[in-house]
Amino acid sequence: MTDPERPVRFAQRPYTDPEGLFTMEVPAGWLIDESGRGGARLALLHPAADAAFRANVNVIAENPAGVAPANYLAHSLNQLRQAGAPVEVAFEEPAPQAGGRLCEWVISLGPCPVRVRQVIVPVAGTAFVVTATASLADFERHRADIERALGSFALAAVTN
């Protein structure tokens, strides 16, 4: 693990999870944080903040109690709505990853509305959730990097 206060710079190349659970591309110039903050197995951070918000991509592995991993997206959006967060879903469709879902939405939590693009891949009772977030104003500027990173996410051949 890295120092939680100092993410490490990484060149664009495949990233491999320390436990070998997944790989994904890191956009050129982005920072990598393996500190585990917020429960993330991996956090990729754009090197500059836009409008007081830093574009990021996070990978978490969740075992949601009482929720089938295939239903994780609906469950997550429902939780946001129950908390009073205005969520506008742009689309939801099958992801390139086997059994996965790809979705995109806009959410306003505070002064900086954000666009979220997410891939959820259920496997063996776990939902691997890859979430990219950027300010609504700057999302399109980061879209190519975000799509490349999310599209490259791949689970190891065998996940227990």
C-alpha cells in the first residue's frame, strides 16, 4: 500500500491489483492511490482539480448484504434517491465485461454537480464496482480517459 497522503504517479500502462483480482489501464499522467481510502481497492486521480473537484476513477469490491450483485446498480441508485439526492440517469446498458452493467448519471450533492460513469461486474457473490466521476462542467474533457479506463477493466480469469 502507498502512503495515504501521497498518491504515486504512474505512466499509462496496465495496472494489476496487488492480489491479482483485476487489471485496468491508467490514463497517462493520472495518479494512482492504493491507500484503501473510502474502501477503494484502487483510486485513479486526475493530476489537477477542476472547479474544486478532481476527476477520479475508483474500484471497490462489495458484498452487499441482502443484495444480489446483479442488482447492485438499482440498489445503489435507490439508496441515493432515498437520501434525497437528485439523480438523473442518462443510460444503463450491458457492459463489455461479462454479466456487467454500464450506466451514467448526473447527481447534485452540494455546489458541484457531477457526472458519474460506472461499470458493475458481478462475480461469485461480489460486485466489482468501477466508478468514474468528474464535475459536470468538465466531464466531457475527461470522457476519453474515463471510457478507456472503464473499458479496460478486466477481472482475473479465476476469482474466488
